[in-house]
Amino acid sequence: MRAARRWSVRHAAGLKAIYDACSALAPLFARPLHLLGRDRADALLAPVERLAKGALFDCRMCGTCVLSKTGMACPTNCGKEMRNGPCGGVREDGACEVDPTMRCVWIEAGEGRARIGAASGAGEILPPIDRRRTGHSTWIRVIEGEKEQGTPIGAAEPRDHERVIHSFERACVSGAFVTTVEIAPPDSADPATLIARAERFRGLVDAINITDGAGGNCHMSSAAAAAILAANDHVPVCQIAGRDRNRIAVQGDMLGAAALGVRNILCITGDDVGRGDHPQAKRVFDLDSIGLLTVARRMRDDGVFASGRRLEVAPDLFLGATANPFVPPHEDRIDNLAAKIAAGARFIQTQFCFDVARLERFMARVRDRGLDARAAIIVGVGTLSTARALTWMAHHVPGVHIPAEVIARIAVAKDQRAAGLEVLIETIAAVRAIPGVAGVHLMGHRNEDVLAEAIRRSGLTRPAPEAA
Ligand code: SF4
């Protein structure tokens, strides 16, 4: 099947021409379809479509076909069902985060799109799967005149409207260098540990990210933890992942978090469950990060759920997303960033930066597209306490790229913790000097003291921000 997929991508231009010709002829079958009845036509056509598209594209019959927009690479083969991929976990060799034995579907999609050229679907935001259609024929909808859906990035732009600007958003648009830090919520029903972790950063940062099951591991819910921080006069960024919840649940969580004083939401697809502490869990991935941004923005700007049902009071949200400039496919990372910004992200937090040269190349392209003027690009930095821990992370955490020389420098140091801190401080200074970078986002699992010290020694301290 994978060989068939590769063949289809290699012949994407020819297959797209055939698709266009069939689409043009499809209305001729509208009358017979009408006479036969939709249900009977579906019962006849769906098995044929499954056979034909299965053999050609390894199609899973999602019923919301976007093949002509994805370079003839079927995105349902993506382990996270990304509709606007790639995710941030693509491995250095281009293998998939979820299934390392296969190439990332979105790398193949990029190759197919390049073969198709102008009408490839790059630069469009593709809609989430309509689960009611799974298993049903897409051909029928083509006969009925429905086009494969996609919204050009320009048309997806959120409309400007009056709303209250809270402290983190103000910091992001102020032009001052922003500092955020990430803490994991505790494995506890007692908020004391969480509050103690956050207190270490009072007066040091503009906002504190609360991770949402990072690495596929279970902790206190991010919405609850963010609300606890908000109630304790911190400024939380609540991470919401699409991995564990469908669109009903994520909208409920966003609304609930907003009702509890959380203003900042980071929309992420989420790490796969395979390496977490519940590898037996079901992967949900109903919406990817762009799908999450889209529903959040509709709730905020249009006052409606994704279903169109009206909210009584719209949530007041500042929306963000992630980017990973450090892993393949490097060319597509800018398009993916542009799509996230078009979908409503106004702050971007990147994966760990241990390779400043790679970041500089990424930022040059960000500036060329003017994306740094439209969203605050906040670069992820951090350290772990030993070279061994960094080596483990480099090999076991998909999406993290650590050059061997960085690990070697820390490995030979007498005091590895101090060496790691020095590297972190140097990285912050180097990142800060790159035009277009709006700030740094410090990460380091249970390494809060080192991160706080790095902030102080880098001169990034600030007055304690006002709540929310
Ligand atoms: S690496 Fe990510 S985007 Fe690519 S196929 Fe795997 S899960 Fe999907």
C-alpha cells in the first residue's frame, strides 16, 4: 500500500489532470444519480470507490476527500489525521512521529503539491473531517457539483473587532522582549505544588504555559491548572491539545477556562500517545491545531460554536499556536506558520532551539513573508540538567533537534548543570539578537530553578504583571 502511495505522489500531476477531467464530466451523471436515489447510489459506488482509491492512495474513505489539495497523498494515513500538516514531531530523517516505519504523509504531500504546481492546494486551509461522511462515497458529492473544500489563507483571516486586550497580549504587541515559561501541571488533586512551581516565576515572566498532557502523559487538566494560576494572580497560557478530545470537548474546555479567567489559549495538535504513560489510550485527533484555532476564533469573533449554535457570551481569548523550525520538511514550515496565523494565532511558541543557525534561516523567511509583524514569534529555549538527559531527549522526543556539539560541550563539563545553564543563557542572547524574534519561551521538565536563574542572569526580569 505504501508503494502505491509513493507512486501516486510521483504521478500527482497526471492524477490531478485525470481528477479535473472527471470532475468536469461528473455533472453528466447527475440525472442517473437522481433517478437511482442517493442512498442506493452510495451503496453501489462506495465499494467501488473504496477499492479504486484504496489501491491508488491507500484511501481510508473519510468522505471528506482532499486528495487534489494534498498532492495526492491521503492525509488520513497521517497518524494524527492532520488536515493542515505537518505536525511538529516529524523525525530528522523524515519519518513519521507516530509510525517511524513510514515517511511523513505531509512530506509526501509537499512533493506531490510541487509536482502539481499552482493549483496544488498549498496556501489553503483545509476543513476538518465531517465524521458523518466516513465510509460514504465522495464521488457522489462531486457528481452533485460539490468541490473539494479549502479556504485560501487570505480569506481565512480573522476580522478585526473591538475587544479587551489583556496583559499577555499587551506584552506581545508592545515591542518589548517577551518571556514565557512552561510548567507541567502536577500529578495531584492538591493545587499547592502547582502554585509553588508558578511562584518561582513571579516577577520574571509575562505568562506561564500550562501543558496539556505533554508527551502523552497524564497530569492535572490544563484548563483547571490554568484557572488555578489565574485565581492566584498569575497569567496562564492554557495549552489545549486535539489529541484527547473531540470538537465538542475542546470548545467546552475553552469556554470553561475563559469563564474562570483564562484569556490565553495555545492550540496544539498534541504529542502522540505512543511514548506517554498511557500508550493503550485512544487517539482522538478530531481537530488539528488549525482546526482548534478556527473553532476558538469563531467562538470569540462570531459568538458561535462550530455547529453554528449561538453562545450567550463569547469567550475573550488571545490565541496562539506552535511552530517547529528545526525539523523537516523545512520548506513547508513557513506555509504552515502562515496558515496558523491566518487561522487566528497571534503568538507562536516554537519547539526547543538548540540550533541558532537553523533558527536564523527560518526567521529570515518569516521576515520575508512579514509573518513576524502579524504574530509574536516566541522562541522555545531550555535545558535539562545533564548531557545524558539531553541525549535521551534528542533520541526519544520526536521534534527536538539537538546538535551533537551542544551535548558534547555539556558532557565534558565538570558541572553539567552549570554548563547547561551557560548554554541556555548564550542561546537566549543569540535568539534575542535575531530580528523578528519577539521573545523566549523557557522549557525544562521540573527544572524551574535553572530556568528562573537563566531569566535573571539574562536580564529578562519584569514587574509582576497584572492578573489575566
Ligand atoms: S509525522 Fe506527524 S504529520 Fe507526519 S504523518 Fe506522522 S503524525 Fe502525521
